[in-house]
Amino acid sequence: MKELREESAPNETYTRYLGEGKLVFQHCTGCGRAVFYPRVLCPYCGSPSLEWRESSGRGAVYAATAIYHRDREPHNVALVDLDEGFRMMSRVEGIAAEEVEIGTRVYFEAREEEGGPVAVFVTEEG
Amino acid sequence: MSLKGKAALVGVAESDLGEVGPGLTPLDLIGQATLRTLDEAGLEKGDVDGLFSSSAYYHMPTLSVGEYLGIRPRYSDGTSMGGSSFVSHLFHAAAAIDAGLCEVALIAYGSTQRSGGGRLVSASEASPYEAPYRPRYPVSMYALATSRHMHEYGTTREQLAEVAVAAREWAKLNPKAFVRDNLTVEDVLNSRMVSSPLSVLDCCLVTDGGAAAVVTSAERARQLKKPPVYLLGAGEAHWHRNISQMPDLTTTAATESAPQAYEMAGVDPKDVDVVMLYDAFTINTVMLLEDLGFCEKGEGGAFVSGGRISPSGELAVNTSGGGLSYNHPGMYGLLLIVEAVRQLRGEGGERQVEGAETALVHGNGGVFSSQVTAVLGTESTI
């Protein structure tokens, strides 16, 4: 996997890559585990030796909910397990909120929103 | 270190509950509950030398409560980990009393969230890794856990509805319960969906309310008005703050806090007469009964079915009617303790569990985040 450049502020680094359309996570060289969200130390082994890696963007839905509104269609929130071994909250697009199923294979896409870049997922067939 | 039998609850009281109207503040409710609990214990305000509180209203809760009540504690603990905080306060109070750091501890809480707008007042900060997706805090987080529990174990919405119905059956026996009308499984299933698979009747109430409890040493407790209710054991654990960081959405840190509490108390789940657990949502009761050892992991849905935890069932769970039907003023943990103490004193009225001697109180906080277990018992248990 390609070496990515070092930065000092973990959240800024993550956001900058996301702005470039890349989903990145940290790999702990101490224990070998994937770390997400980004930090200055590994929450598993305590090592400060974390290196940035770009995710394949492929994963599966671990949990899902559809949030209902009085005045518009529901929106979906999901937890996605990426193939590299980390989990993140996101949403699955291109499918009705109520139809997002656990186990569905999904693929990362970046979206530019008002508050900055956001990682979302689409179904792999979609 | 064992705290078994070292400290006891000698006074518990609620403030006014339900909907108190626009004038009263959370501190006023704390004042009401404190007056009532000191009166019940036969203690004076000046006896209190340890103060414990948590709040979504007051950034420095023990300072605000101490100032309002005119209490100058020599031991102060504002441990804040959500609704479980107050069970943690009980645990910490017993430790402080045992260490001689204070002798009479007051635990106090108040909220006017219903009169103040009818929404959960929360000091929760948004995670930059979750906020962009607009989960509805906290229901969506519990809904995610529910979706996973259903997926892994086949838990059904009907089984969750059984939890709400059982809570309502208990509430019908409690004059202080906020909702006491009839409720069926079908009512729950047909109620408005909030964050699937949880509908509005899977969610706790939004009420005003407060409570206070006084804890003191076992020696002093025996000189006071009410029969002491002893802390037999306690344990606390937390593994995450945000739901996306919860290692396994179907297993909570209660799997650590409960064994600690049981070991200290020298009891097993089968010895427990009354279970008061934090039912913010119907899934809480299902998952926590598993994690507290009342059934195997994954069997919680079947366990609560057929009215097993209702007043006519085999296990007395949430005899006040719980957060689902009694009252839920933002953080509900102290009200779990109030009901457990009443049951162990035989003051449960129509809902009294016959011969109750051992009660389990389990607080949950955040989004299945903090878990605090306490085992309480009567004089006969020590």
C-alpha cells in the first residue's frame, strides 16, 4: 500500500485526504491493527507509531437505522466495516433508507458538503 | 477491597415528577428531593459532608448543588458518565465513607426537560466522525445496536414490545408513574417509527423530575429512622463514548461491571429478588438482562417474552414502571436506586415484591457506554 505523507493533526490530515477523494486510516506499526478515528496513539497497544494508509474503500454494512421525519423521507445512518479492519459511521446512498441491510457490500465515495468533505458509501452493484 | 456492608442508603426521595410547570428549576427539584430524603433519614442538612451530582444543566454540578442547598462538603464527586453516574456515585460514596473521607453523602439530581421544551437536554458534544450523518442522539445509536442484535440473534420487534408492555404493567401499580393506561404489543408495533427498528413506544419518556439519596456508614445507618439498605457490591466499566467505537454492538461493559459487583456481594443473579436496570429503550432491558447474567447472550428476546418480567412473571424487573412508563427526567439512574430501596424496605405498595431482600441496580450511560452495577440488600443479607 502506498506510503502517505505525515501530518501532525490527525483530524486535519484525515479531512485533507478526504477532500482529495481518499479514505484514509491509521495502521499501527506496533500491533498491526487498523485505527479509526485518527489519533496520536494506538488505542489497542499504546504505540505512537501510526502510519497513514489509504483504504480500498470496500466494506460491508455492520449496523443500520433509518431515521424518520414528519415532513420528509427518512434518512439512513449506518456503521460500515471496512475490509482493512476498521469501522466508521456513514450513510449508504442510492437505496431507500429503510432498505439498507446488514451485510450489504458497499463502496466509498467522497462528497463535498457545507461542513467539509464527507465519506459516504454506495452499494457495490450500484 | 470489599465494600460489602460498609455503607447503607438511609434516605431516598423523588422531587415532584412528570410535568412540574415552567417556573421550577432543576435546582428547585433537587431542593425538594433533598428536604424529603433528609426528613426520611432523620438527618439535618448540616450532617451532609459528602456531595455527589451530575447534570446536563450545570457544568460544575456539585458546586451548583452545594451552593443552592448551602452544603459545604469535604468530599465532592461530579462523576459524569451519563445516566449511570448516580449508581457510580453510590459506589464512590461507599468507598469514600469506608476510607473516612466523609460520613454522610448526599446524591442529588434534577431536570426540568419536559417543562423546558419536551426534548432531551443533553450536554453531549458531537463527534466530527458521526455528526455529518445526522444520527438522532441518542435513539439512533441504540437503534443501530438493536439492528445488530436482531441480525445476530433473531430478536424481534414483538419481543422488544414485550419489554414496553411489562414496564407498563408495573407502572399501572405505581401511583407516581407518568403513564398508566393500557398498552399492548400491537400498540408498540403500530406506533410511530423514530429510528428503525425503534418506534416511539420503544423509547423512554421525557419527563421532569429529580431525586436525592443519603448514604452513610453502616454504624450510623443503624441509628437512623429507616431500616438501612446496604451496598453489598458494586462495579463499573466503560469501553467507548461513541457508538461507532463500541467494539461489539450486542455486548456492553456490563459484562465486566456485573461480575465485579456480584463477586463483592457474594451473590449470583439467581439470588436477586428485584432487578432495576436502566431502560432508556426496550433494547436496553433485553441486552442488559443478558450481560447481567440473567440469561445467555442472544436469549434476551425470548427471556422477556410471555410476560416473564411483568408483575405476574418470574423475575421482577423495573418495578416502578421504568424509564419507559414511570419517569425519565434526562438521566434516570438515581430513580433506579430510589425504587430498589423502597422494594427492600417493603414500601412498594401494590407493586411490592414479596420478601425482597436483594436488589440489583444497573445504570447505563451514554450510548451503551458506561455500565455501573450495584447490589443492595437488607440487614438479613450481611
